[in-house]
Amino acid sequence: MIQALQDVLTAAGAIFEDGVVVSFGNDEAANASAASGVVVCEVSHWGRIQVADSDRLRFLHNQTTNDFQSLKPGQGCDTVFVSSTARTIDLATAYVTEDSVLLLVSPSRRQQLMQWMDKYLFPMDRVQLKDVTDDTATFTLIGPGSDALLDKLGATAIVGQAYANHQVLPIRDKGGNQIEVRVAVGSGLALPGYTLIVSADRAAALWGILVEVGAVPMGDRMWERLRIEQGRPVPDRELTDDYNPLEAGLWQTISFNKGCYIGQETIARLNTYKGVKQQLWGIQLEAPAEPGTPVTIGEEKIGKLTSYTETEKGPFGLAYIRTKAGGEGLKVQVGETEGQIVDLPFLTRQPQ
């Protein structure tokens, strides 16, 4: 992490684990602000990969599940990198600019995706890959107060635009100095908010401005709780070699009309023949349970718990459940405790 930013965060009470801010010692207050006001999360440990040169859109169009050829500068989308057998590698957000595409990728997939994309580059491809993670910083604003906060900063030009639309907007610090910030619609969750990407040398100043105008700092521990409550799948939990994007509830990231891409045949066949054998759901639990615990009905195993958190409503988790077993409202056993299947706002289950 940039030293100046780390110093500012430390002074604000940040608790670090492996270089990630897990808490500011205000977890419950931050959770309340995410629901009724606005929080700011420091998520610079997420990867940022720049894909440049004239073949960039065609290349990403052929490598991932969404339709890049239809995107214009200032637009963006969520997309999934999949293997040739349609197993999930990562859920990424792409921002198309005049001369490149900026990919926001999961922390644990940054190096893997650089290697993955490089493997599929041919000598004639006019594509340049660059890891810009260390040159930039990323913050997310989450909560219904996000629009009002941008208004205070004079950055309302992006308010009301479509998901993943983005602009470079000037934001001024107390000294009147201008900071150029890429502001994108979307918090990364099914909650209102924005993603802010800034050069590393201006990150500390931007953080100070955001907190000064009312954003409540929130650590990764509460972000993890929100993402489980929302149903966002992440690598090594819900996004693994065991599951495809349809099972993971990521239908909104898939174009079924764009033609060939890696994994396309498998995904098309699953859609055409209703072949989704398991689906990701939320589970409201009566007691704590460990990820990896089997989900059963009677003696029959019908799924597996993949993530767990404590919420205001009690223990809660994410699990893959066999499609034939049922869905929302289904009562199940998770290890020694009982649970009920619930649907979640981030997940989709049909073409969008």
C-alpha cells in the first residue's frame, strides 16, 4: 500500500491484516451507515489491469462472457473469465476508455489473469497488458447517501447514469488543488454506490476529502458481511473450478448473442438444455456453521455451504443447492443446524 495512504488510514484507526484494512473499530456503525447513509471502503488490494492497443475490445470480447464490441468509451460492464469448460476464474468489472480497458479484478486473481490473458495473445494481436495496481488506488462508496456525497464534491455529472458508466471528474481538496478521479457507477454490490479510481500519489488526499464530506470508513470485514448478504460470489469460495457462471447466479454478465468466446459452447448448451444442475442461494441459519459443511434434506446431500457471516438477523451463509432439490423457502439441514433458503439481490437466474 502507498505509504501516505497507509499513514492516513492508520491515523483513522485502521486495523490491518496482510496489508488489507479489515476494520476501523466501528463495524456496526459502518454497517448502519451503509444502509442509511454512505460508507467508503479502501479496496486498493483489488487488482487493476490495463488492456490497451487497437485490438483490446475484440480480445476481451473473445476472452470473457460479456459483449465488449458494443461498448463505447465511458461505458463498462461486469464480465466473467472462464475456462474452456466454462469453470469460473474471476468476476471482473471493465471500464472502457478512449484508448484502453481498465479491469477491476479480485485480489487473488490479479497475477493469474495477467498470465491467462498473455497465454491467449498471438504475435499479430495488437494488445498490451499492464498491471497498474501499484500505480493506482481504489475506493468504493456504498449506500443511499452516495449521490448526495458526490453532489458535495461537485461530481454530479455521473449521477443517474447506467451501471459501470464512468467519467474522469475533478475533485478539489481543502487547498483548492484538483484531483483527477475516475468515478464509475456501481459499488460492486447490489447496493447504490460508486467506484473511485485515482493515481496512487493522490490517494491519501482523496480519502481525506471523502471522509471530510461525510463518508464513514468501513473495513473489509464488514464488506465481506455485505457481499455475503447480497450474494456476490468471490474466488476460492463460490467461484472455483467446481462451478460455472450460470450456477453462480451471474447471468447478467453473459451475452448469449455475441458468438464465440472461451467457454461459450458449454454455457450455451447449459442454457439451451436447462442444464444448470446447482445454483447459488443464501441460507438463513439458526446457528453458526463452517464453510464446506454439507447441506442436506434428511439423509440426502443436496449442496454445500461456501461462505458464512454473522448478521443483524443472525447466522447467514451462501451455498450451492441442487436445482432439483428446490430453491427459495426450502428448509434444509446444514451440519448440526437448520436453515432456510433465501434469494439474494446480486444473483440472477435467467438471461438479462
